[in-house]
Amino acid sequence: MIDSQRYPRLARIDSPADLRRFDEAELPAVAQELRAYLIESVGRSGGHFGAGLGVVELTVALHYLYQTPVDQLVWDVGHQTYPHKILTGRRDRIHTVKQKDGIAPFPKREESEYDTFGVGHSSTSISAALGMAIALQQAGDDRKVVAVIGDGAMTAGMAYEALNHAGGMDEEPNLLVILNDNRMSISEAVGGLTKMLGRMTGSATFNRIREGGKKLLGDKNKPPARFVKRWEEHWKGMFVPSTLFEEMGFHYTGPIDGHDLPTLLGALRTLKTLKGPQLLHVITTKGKGYELAEGDQIGYHAVGPFDPAKGLVAKPGAKKPTYTDVFSDWLCDMAAAEPRLMGITPAMREGSGLVRFSKEYPQRYFDVAIAEQHAVTLAAGMATQGAKPVVAIYSTFLQRAYDQLVHDVATQNLDVLFAIDRGGVVGPDGATHAGNLDLSYLRCVPNMVVMAPADENECRQMLTTGLRYPGPAAVRYPRGTGPGVAVEPALETLPIGRGQLRRKGKKVALLAFGATVPAAEEVAAELDLTVANMRFIKPLDRDLVLELARSHDGLVTIEDNVVAGGAGSAVAELLNAEGIAMAVLQLGLPDAFQHHASREDLLAEAGIDAAGIHASVLRRWPQLAAGAGILPLAAGG
């Protein structure tokens, strides 16, 4: 429960309606309390931090002036929404963010009527808001629609596709796009002249003259109106960094100081009265109000629990390397051995482990911003000229470039390696960031080689195998650390399509893929079962599968991917093609979008941790508990 002594105003706000009861003069104090409470809450729970601090004033202004949830606010990227969640009835639960049964880290329609559109991947807000505006306009509904896009989201092509559509419509949609420019991806502001122009273009007087001129000139397609429009655009072009938005059909306002509440409120009041597509450009500081976050905007983007008085403190002791660390080291080592290697990332240099590579090989490092489609086709183009591109990308983000993977890389059988981080269960970020589908959507693509390592050293070997394979290949590895296997420095390859027999047991064989191998080995040791580390999802080791099928009474496939169409399905398809009828238990992730919780909780919930695998095997073959033979299964069992 919030401390009403420390937060006397914020404690009275259970909804935006309560916020709107305050006198406007008190709003800066409300913003100050909101920022302090956000720092305290995220320090307690961990979560996305810097982006939310940067939009405190903007959040207050929007909920004060707009009749939310009747008016529709769409946030993009969603990690900006912690202040929004605090003001919309989730204040006392914000400390549960990312935790099982707690608040989601991104907007979620099921969680609140104020979350009008679910957001996890970036750059979707303008498309979604335009769709809302069109639907409302067609229904004769005059509710307002606002898209807030920022923290790098304007670097993706989808945002410009939506702008192009909105600005070119004959029946202009009433849509406000707010570009939250926190200087992470958009160019720097240009000083006092820009501030002056922002005040001018955001003023009621300027816009009354502008709108009056429109009425006087009449049809916007007639020569006088076109001439004045062009004059206005060129006049602005002398002062504004770009007339891009005006050229695309938006009325551009700004840039203005996004931390100056009176200026924000004045500009938004004016824009509420205007028809057609509007764009308000606000300049904010990521991490605003917390000096350490302002000074280290990348480090404080997302944090674990910490003491705000001390800031982030490195934990003592040796750190166990993550799979991302293994990739990072491999990339630099392989680059030294292979001069044709090129590293590509769609704005995930830190998350995907390319920081060291970007410093050691700057001429071979390409950050394409939030443009996954471009990243993949860029790699395809490089491959046609003999380069060896490596696309480092999160599993869930590769979904956005699936057509490029299929059409531009696989169809042409080009030599591109996909280093897919965050494969399988990811955890606290929820369904939008879960890599639960990749084995299914990759293995159905012709020409692809798909691998999943059981440990850190195998990850390095698979990356080497993929780079040296003359065609498209993918290595899919999980978030976090592995079982702790030492990584050999050699750049060794594995035989394509060959698995590994890890343990020879009786009756039932566990065919484990990737990160599920250690849990399978634990269960096999308890029940005296066989364990195969399958290594390759495609091509599947058919000889190993058929040998285990002939020598065992049942097979269990285990993967941290959805069962539908995954690695277990590949095994079942092979057995069916060979006319082998036997019991096959397929264990994996459910046919549902998993909620946010820890990786351990979600694996347990899906039944693919050691305890879950053990229980499932005994449910199917209870005789194993007593060491008895396998009884015949009922049809369909």
C-alpha cells in the first residue's frame, strides 16, 4: 500500500478520473511524486526503468486532458507504460511487475481497460491507432485516439508504413501520433531556435491562423491551397530538422520539451481541437530524475531489484557465463579466423552479445535499428557476394522477419547463420517475448539446418558448424546460463544431422532437444532410461531415432517449444513414414500463450522440468516405478 505521507497526491489517484480532479497547478507536484514512486517501486521489484522515468510528465498530461479509457491511448514501446499503469488502478500492485500472477511488464488488454492494445514488439502503435481511428470514424464516434511511439520504436519500417497510409487517406483520420524522442534513436534537438519553433507551432494562435487559412483557401487540392501548403513546409524546413512528417501528410508540431508540463498541456489542448493526422514531437530524457539512469541509459533500461540510494551494484564472485556470453566470445574468435564474417543485429547489441564484437570489428558490425526484416535481407544480400553473415536476433523478433527468412534466404539457399537468442521459455517479459514457436516455424522451411545445444560448449560447436555449413542454418539457445560445461577454445564442428547417445538404459528412451537435456538425464538416472541428446531438429538423426525405436518399448520427446509442429512432431512423422507403430509421448510447451513468470515456474507449469518429465513418464508407464516391463497401451494411448 502506498505511503500517503510521502505521496499525498498520488495516494489519492486510483484512476485518471481522480487525476483530473486536481488543479492544473498541482500537476508538476503529482509528476514529482509519480517519478519518486516509480523509482521506489522498480527498485523493489526490478523491471523496465529508464523509459518510464522519461514519460512521467507526458503520462500525466495525457490522462489529465483525455477522457481515458473512453479516449484511446496506445503505447509503444510498452516498457514506457509503468507510469501509465500506476495512474490507472495498478499503483499498489506495480511492485509485482514481471512476477507470476503479478502486473504484466507491457500493456495487456486482459489486465485493464486502459490498456487498449497489447504491445511487446515495437513500432505497432501507429498502425493499431489508425485502425482504431478509422473504425471510430466510420461509426460516427468522436472519441480521440493517441499513439505514443518512442524509445527507438520510430526506427522500424512498420511505423512509416502506417504514417504513409494515414497521411495519404482521402478521408483524413483524426489521429494524434506523439513521437517521444529520448535521443536514443532520433537525432539530437537543435537548441534554442528549435524550442522557439516548438512553442510557435504548438500555440493556439498559430494553429487558429493555420486552420483559418485552410477554410479560406478551400479545397486542399486546388492550386492556391497547394501553394500555401508548400510555402509552409519550406518555411518550417528552415528550422525543423526534417519536413518528413509534413511530406507524409501529417501536421507536425514541435519539438517541445517533454518534461515541461505547462508546454505539454498547451500543445495537447491545441491538438485536441484539430482535425486530421497530427504529429507532436516531444524531447525527453530516458531515466529523467534519477541521475544514475540518466548517465547510463542502457544499463538502467531494465534492472533487477536494487537500492535506489546506491544504484546498480555488481555482485561479487565469478559470474557463470550465459549462452549470450558464449555467443559473444565465439563471434569474436570466429571473426579472427574468418575474415568474411559479418555481424548483424536489429538494435540488440547489448541483449544479443555484440558489444565486444562492435568494438573489435567495427567495420564488420551492422546495427540496423529495429528493422528485423531489413536485417535478414541485408544478410541475404551479403551472402550473394561471398560474405558469411551472422544475424544475432531474439527468437521472438525473428518472427517479424519470417517472410525474409523463407523468401530471401532459404528459397535461394544462401549462406546465412541465425544465432537465435532467447529460444524457448524466456519468462518474466511474458508471451510477447517468449521464443516458444521457433522450432516449429524453422523446421518446416526447406534448406534450413536447425540446431539446439544441450550445453555451453555444444553451443560454440554448433555456431561453428552453422557458419561453415554452405547454406542457411540456425542455432537456437535459451536465455540465461546452461549446466556449466566448460567451453573449449577450439572452433570445432559437429557432423550435420547426428545426435549423441548420452545414457543407455532400459525400456524407454528420452529424446531430448536443446536445453531439456540436463532434466532428461536427471530423470533417466532415477528410472534407468536411455537418453539421446538429439542436437539437430533438422535434419533429424533418423538412424539414431530408428535404432532407439527398435530397441525400446516407448519413446519420449522433450523440447522447450510448443508441441504442435515441433521436434517431437518430426520424430512422430519419421516413425509414421517408416511404418513403425509404438508409444511416443511428446512433451513440450502448451498450445497457449504463457503468461509472465520466471523461466523455472513456466517450465514446471508446462511439465518439462525434471519433476514434470518424471511424473509424465510414470503416468504413461507406471510399471517403470517398480521396474516392471511395459504393458501394451490402449489404442490411441
